[in-house]
Amino acid sequence: MEQMKLLAEWKYTPAKVHRGYARQYLSVDLGKKDGVFTCETHPVSDEMIEKFTGGRGFGLRILWDKVTPSSKWNDAENAIIISGGPVCGITQYPGTGKTYSVFLSPLTDQTYNSNAGGYFGPFLKASGFDAFSVSGKAERDVVIYIDGDEGAVRVYEWAPENRNSYFVTEALHDHFSENEDDKRNISVVSSGEAAEHSWWGAMNFSFYDPRRRVARLKQAGRGGGGTVLRDKKIIALVVKKRDFSGKENDPADLASLQKIGAKLHLEIRQNDDTQSLMRKVGTAHLNLVMNDYDLLPVNNFKFGRSEDIHNIDPDAYEKLFTQGYADGCWYGCSMACAKAVDGYEIATGPDKGKKVTVDGPEYETAASLGSNVGIFDPLWTIETNYYADHYALDTISLGTGLAFVCECYELGLINKEHTNGLELKFGAKDDLLELIHRMMDGKDEFAAAVGKGIRKMKEIFSEKYGADRSVMERIGMEGQGLEVSQYRCQESVAQWGGYFLTLKGPQHDEAWVIFMDMVNKQLPTFEDKAEALFYFPNFRLWFSLAGICKLPWNDVEPSDNRIRYRGIEAAKVPEHVQNYLDIYTAVTGKPLSKEEMILQSERVYNYERVFNLRMGKGTREWHNIPDRALGPVFPDEWNVRADYFDGRLREAGIAPEGLPVEEKIVKLLEYRRKEWEKLVDAVYKRRGWNANGVPTLETLKRLGIDFPEVVEVVKPHQ
Amino acid sequence: MKFLKPLLDKCVMCGACMSACSKAWAKKDDPEMSRISVKNVTGLPDIRVCDQCGGCIAVCPTMALQRDKNGVVQIDRQKCTSCLICVGFCPSASMFFHADTDSPFKCVACGICVKACPEGALSVVEQKKEG
């Protein structure tokens, strides 16, 4: 391995974690390409805990002080703040190793928060830090290493021959370990060479798999965190903590944690085979369900199902994933959804012929680098998944972005001259893969343009290639600059909001309310939809404060959940909500009711909204929604479900008889745009925001976050 | 493979096995700390003790569960992170835990309870590998 040169070193006394908190955070600044490195530890106050809880809340609070309203993502002061939260790092309950990364995003020019599994967050806390902030820009490539046993932070200069993620991660697990057993005590956050050019740069968080004897990667993929990391010249962040016992959080009530956790382990063992198949197929089990309900994105979200679905259904993926391994991305996760394909022989690109372990594909990747680009070949998806992770491209934005490119190509908005010879039609396996390879080094002008994301592509394609901007605005599936994740939301009015009335853009971690709205018809009025778009985003945000994975909440349910509870109450999975309240209390020693849980989230939700307002966003005009998200745009989309869409027109009071399809489309979209505005009004009202989407002073007071600096931001907008 | 074999019809639910086990392994006379559990369920003994099936080995994230040379499943406490997946996934519900101990615990067919049982309801037997 290339020599690592020590540039700076600081010693610290690791704080002992007590009841979930170390009560200090680490802040490293890499200067302004001037070689001036600083390292500080800061206390975490009672007020910070009370108002921001942890994880994403801490990240936002720390970032607020790091940046100014004019800061951009590539300014030195932008920081990446990684924090788990008070529950993060327990081992007794499934899904409790999650870590949140907060930063200003190149895609959205506002705050972003992206979560990942892997061991970084728990090891960071056990090393004595509730959060780790890294800001500044180094002159040359560096690695920041935290040794939690020794109490040392070091910055090394390192110029590896290959800056892509699998290479970097393996090399650093090797370098910082004393032997094979020691490798599991290390976690690496890395990015890749595509992140040096593309705004879709992902951050890969590692954990060492002792059975496969390889470092596995879990992605904080969304929002361009990897791009920010490489802009700072950071090759990797590394933390090491030996002898993890599962009691590092020093919980107030270990006996309760054990009891609640053991119960859920048993529940997963008993129910997973009949409920979700997470242990066998991971989230890729969703492909078939989404297809059945016309929710699977096919060809840039034009269609919702395909006859070729059986090529990528759960049976197909079950055969490809290695079965019977303990596939949790943190200790104690019996949901074990971190599936992997072992012994896969790479077919293209720089690693051609190499046999590798590929992490995933998860559902989002199986759909984005699959059906959404018109490809129903799992081996192609596995190949692209490998390279996307290795080069560090967010598979969701990449797939949605490529789908947009394919549609532009098929519509004749761009051609082979623009693409430098690539024929980028839907289903063009070889040419799409070649485009991904070209995105790695950024030398190809077209590939570099694609890597900037759909919002920028619309600008470049119209200005440089003369493409019709208005068509691209209709079909480009982005909101606030972020590409939509892999669910078609056209037929669920509530999910329009679930995607497009979000803090950071259309990402499925706020609310997934399609079934309760579209299938089960449990949200008939705008007030009902607004209530769901109040509760679920806040409930789910809580996971990001505590350091918890969403999946064990409702991807397994108690056997009697739907007998004991009905409708939306059943969708909340009350027994599991109670588990979260109980484990929070068991760790911190502080009682928590379900109302207080929502209050904790609401504080951070509104703080983040104000933060985005401070960055020049965060008002109604930024909650954009493209036509394709509301309904069919072209006749082929209508005609594939003509009777269904005629029915929707009738429901809207418009007689379809005698109308040409083009006119039907116009009328349905006009109607749905009006419905959208009604939804926005209802949701803003329920959230305690004014008609412009700004939290009111009353709301901020009620939540106790009416700090002077917050009030100052919202006051001109009242 | 060595394992502890209980005979339900001989068991009188006196608790001597749990007492001997917990005293030997946890230095405490406490049935909650015993590696064998005997409960009175509607007048009949419900005995939970590891049969060394090895179902827990594959689910352990740190490979802390391994068979020893006698085929007995042992926990490497250096590797164990107390996650308790093995508890939830044990087919015979015979992996136990207690907040006072760092790791879950199970029967290792040591035979201490065999000597303590007044009714001869327990024995350590050897099962040869087939073929």
C-alpha cells in the first residue's frame, strides 16, 4: 500500500458514554488548502439534548453554526456531521446502528441528511463522541483516523493508486488492523472517483463481515455527501474501537433492553417468511408487490408494471443472494436485510474478470438500475450496483437520472452526437454501463453533465443541445433538485406530498402512504391526508434522532397487529412504537410518551425547515412537482390503462367520451394541479406553517425552538 | 456429539438441576441464571435445555458461537456482543440471558445437573455422527 504520511495528531481522553450520550462532539477542520488543521472537542449541553435529541438533530444544530446564509456546498465552511443518537450502538434490538450525515448538498443547495448502516456511528460514540464534524478543505488527499482505544485523532496524507470505495475500504481495514480478527473493530467512510465530478457522490460506510472476510459497504448515498467529502480532499474517515461488548451505552435498564430485543428477534424468526422475506431477499422482495400495484417505475416512471417482472422478482433474487448468513449491517440486526451476491465475476470496466462480493441490490437499486431504465436483468443490475458503489454514485439518483436521459434520447431531445456515440435508449445495457464508466473520471463532457443531476441536465441539455426545456420539466423526476426514489406516486394524492412536500426532496424516508391512500382508501379528505403527512414524517424522523433503522418498525409486524388494530392505527404498528419508547427509556433513563416522541421530531423538522429558509430555500415555490409525478404525460402512458384513467376523469367531473387522448391528459393534469395546491394548503396548515410554507412564530414557540437566530430568519416571512 | 438428555416422565420439577447449575456457573443459587430451565406447565414439566443442534451458530454476527471438539456449542465471550439474536432464533428456546451477565448462556453438557438430579431424569449422552 502507498505510504501514509502523518500530518497532524491530537490526543484526547475518551469520554465514558452514560445513558446513551458521551456528552461531547469532535470537530476537525482541514483549513483552507493551507495545511492548517485544527481539532477540537465541544461539550454537548443539556439544552442541546433536550431540543435536538441526537443524530440528525445534532448534525443540524452543529451545521447551523458552521455555515452562513451565503455558504455553498463547496465552500470550506460546509461541514459533514456524522452522528448516531442516544440509542445508536445498542446491540440488543434490531436496527440500532444507524448513523446520520448532515451537510449542505450540491444537488439542492440546502441541508441534506443521509443515513447509513455500518459500524461507524456506534464505534464513534464508543470512542467518546456523540457527533463528528469535519469541515475545511485539505490541499492533498487525506485520511482522518480516530483511535477510540488510544484516544487519538490523526490526519494522514495518502494518495492511493485507486480512490474508489471498495479498494480504499479494504486497504484501510488492512492497514489499521493487527490481524484478521481486528478488522471488525474498524469502520471506514469513503467515497469514490465519480464523486470528484458528479453531484451524486455517495458516502460508503463499512463493516467487516467475518464470514465472507470482506469489508461490506452501506451507503449514505443520497444528496451528494460523497461529493462534499471529496471536495474536501478526504479519501476516508476511519474509526477504530476494540472489544465492543454491547453495553457501551451504559443503559439505564439493560434488563428491559434485553427483554424487548429478544422478543423482536423471536418475532422476526416467526413472521419474516410469511410477511416480508427480508432475511432471504432483503428489500428487493418489494419488486413484485410494486409491480402488482402499478407502482414499480418502468421507463422513467412512465409505466408501473412489466411482463418481464419475473426476471427480477423475489425468487430470482433469492437464488442470487447467498442464503443463511448473518446479514445485519450492525450487531443484533436479525432482520438481516444486508444481502450480498458472492463470487460475482465482473464483466466490464477496470475490474473486469475480478470475483467480488456485491452489496445488494436493495429494492431501490433493483428498480432504479433495472426497471426504471427498462432493464430486467438482475446480473446487469448487480454489475451496475457494484460500480455505482465502487465509484460512489448514489444508485437512486443515478437510476432516475439515467431514466431521464433515456427518455430524452428516445424523444429526440438529445442524440448520439451529444452522447459521444452512445445509443441511450431504454434497455441499452452496454451503452448505459459505458456511460457509468465514463462518469467515473468525468473526462467525457456528456457523462459529466449527466452526473450533475436532472435539474442541471435540464439546463445543460436546453442550452447546449437545444433540447425543449418545457418537455424536460414535465418528465424530469426531481423535486428541489433531488431525484425521486423508486415509487410511482401518480395515483396517490397523499404520496405526492409524501415525496414533494418534504424537507430535502423526494426521498421515501419521510412518508410512504400509498397503500393507506390509494389501495385502502383510508385518507379520503385533504385533512386526512395532511394528518398522515404530519404524523408519519415526524414519526419517521424520530429514527434519525435516536439512531435507528426504519425497517424493523413495519417490515415485520406482530402476528396480531391487524387484528388488534384497524386502518391507519394498524399501519402505525403500535406495539413496535411502544418498543421504541421503551428502549429509549431503557437507554436514557428518561420516560417518553408517544406524544413527546412526535414533539422531539417536530422540533427538528421545523428547525430544518427554517435552516433551509435561511439558505434561501424553504418556501412554497421550492416545493415543485413535475407532471410525470401527477399523471400520464404522453398518450402511450394513458393508453396502457385507458379505462382506468377515463374513470379518474369521470371522478373529476370531466366526461372523457369523444375527447382525444392528448386533451384527456391536459384535463387530468389541470385537475390534479388544483388538487396538489389544495394538498399543499392542508399540509402546511397542519404543520403549523403559513401559506408560504414557513413555520409560524406560534409554532416555533410551541416547540420551544424560538431561539433569537431562528426567529430572525422567519420574521420577514410572517 | 455430547448433549444433555432429559426424561420428562422421571422429572418431579424439584429444581435441583437449576440450583446446581446456577451455583456452578453463576456462583449464585438462582433459577434465572441456570442453563437448564424447568417449569411447571399445568402440572407437567416443561424442560428447556440445549440439544446442541447448532441452529444458533449461523445467526451470530460475530461468529462467537462454535462447536468444540465434543460437538458442544460454545460461546466465545470475547467475540460476543450480547445482541441476543441467538436467543430469539434458538429452536428449543434454550439460550438464556440475564442483565447481570455479559453474554447469553446455554448448557454445555457438563453433567453437574445430572449428579444433582434425585430422580435420574437427566443424562449426558453421546450421539455419533452418521456415516
